[in-house]
Amino acid sequence: MASIRILKPGKIFDDLFTVFLFTRSDIRICLIPVTLFAIAAAPLSTPFRLLDTVFWVWLHLLQFNVANQIKAPEEDKINKPSRPIPAGRITVHDATILRWALVPICLAYSALYSTQLTWVSLSMLLFTTWYNEHGGDQESFSKNILTAIMYGCLELGGTLVAGKPRDHMRVSPTGQIATELTVAVFASTLHAQDFKDASGDRLTGRRTFPILFPVASRAAIGLGIPLWSILLSIVWQLDLLSASAFIAYGCVVGARFMLYRTVDADKRSCKYYSTWFSLHHLFPAYWYYFHGENQHPATDFIEKFLLGSSGAVA
């Protein structure tokens, strides 16, 4: 009778909803932006590829989130009690089984497309293990770098899936530049998400930027988001109206983190940050529309700026 109950539709839907809850909090900051990026950077070959792209990104996001949430359920009881483990929908033991079962599933699904996509999937899995099982999330620097790299893996994988069958083997120069920019933006602004979780992070001994440098970390966001808004507008050659709107919104988001510092305010600011971060994922599509697929953005001035800055410091 027990096995019959397991197969009941209600039980199946309940289990699927439990699996979905592992990723619900990252739909806005990860699944939607990465999907937008993939269909913009590939560009999307057919509407049917959209479903494939969403599923590939979600599947790899799921395996990361399950691995992350089984290690610190005490933290989630404070910061995110609605997640499946602190909510009592699944045990740590069962979630651990799911975590390792997802490894061959992700690799097998990626292998259906191309060898290149399989390597991207494997890279994502290895960085996930480093981050969760080998303490990569305990120090602020490694946490930001690893998270940004894994975000880049999701974008590369999603772009490979979204493109034409021949494009499952490669990413266009525009897509490569867009991915590199996203990794740089995310690595330097990721701690915008950590302000609202500072209490739980202290409980687990996690050393995030807001905990180590409470003032400097807010200044880095307050200045970083507007500066990135200007830089991205230049790289993607946005028209005056679009650039002005994007830069103005970036200034508002940066200012919020500087001026409003309660937990509730940080949660709202994080939502605005997610919107800002999602918007720039559409810029590859803007580029393709106005410049075509045979050209790609010039980034020489960024290298000159960085070299000039380092020379000035020296």
C-alpha cells in the first residue's frame, strides 16, 4: 500500500513542488537573467529551444542549490525558512541523495547536445563541489569569484543550448564578451545579496564582505553599480535614451544600498539590484539588432583604462 501511495498524483506533484522550492529564490536573480542572456547571446534559433534552454539552466541551478542547502539548514531557518529542508518537506538525508543523483543526470542531459556542453556541465559540477563541499563559500573573495564563474558556466551552457544545432559546438565572439562581462559584473557586485543575510551568515561562520567590511562593502555597491552602468552602456553602444535610463536606474539602486540599511530595506534593494542585473543581459540582443552577428563589441578601451589605472597607481 505504501508503494501505491507514493505513485498517487498528489504525492508526485507534492514532490515536484518540493524540488521546485530548492530553486524558487533564485528564479529572479539567476534563472530569468541567464535565460534572457542565452536567447540574446545565441541568438535563439527556434521558440522550441527556449524550453530546452530553461530546463538546462534550471537543472544545473537545482544541483547547485541542493548541494548548498544541505550543508547549513540552521542558517536557512533564520534567513529562508520557506526552503524545503527547514520547512520539513524533505530530510537532509534524502536531499543528499538527490544532490548526487543530479550529477549524472546533468552530464547525461548535456551530452545529448555536444561535447562542449558536457564540458561546461562538468565544470559547473566541479565548481559546485568546491564551493559547497570544500569550503569555497566560507571566505568572501572565493565565494564571489566561484559564484561568478558558475554563473558564467550557466550562461555559456544556456547559450550553447539556445543556438542552432551547429552552434551547440561554439559560442559567438559577442556571446563570449557578454559572458566575460557578466562574470566581472557579478563578481564585483554579488555581495549586494549578502546584506539581507548577514545574521544567518554570522551564525554559520561565513565571512562575507558585509560582515568583514560593513561600510566599505556598501560604498563598493553604491559606486560600483553606477560605474558598471556607464561602462556597459559604452561597450554595447546604447542609444542616448536607453543609456540614460539604464545609468539613472543604476544610480538609484546604488544609492539605496548606501542610504537604507535595515534588513527590510536591503531585501527591497536586492530586488532592485536583480532587475538591474537582469536588464544588462538583454544588451547582446540589442547589439545583434543594431550591428548584426558579424560584428562584436570593442573592449580595447577597457584594457587601456585598466592599464592606465594600474600605471597611475604604480
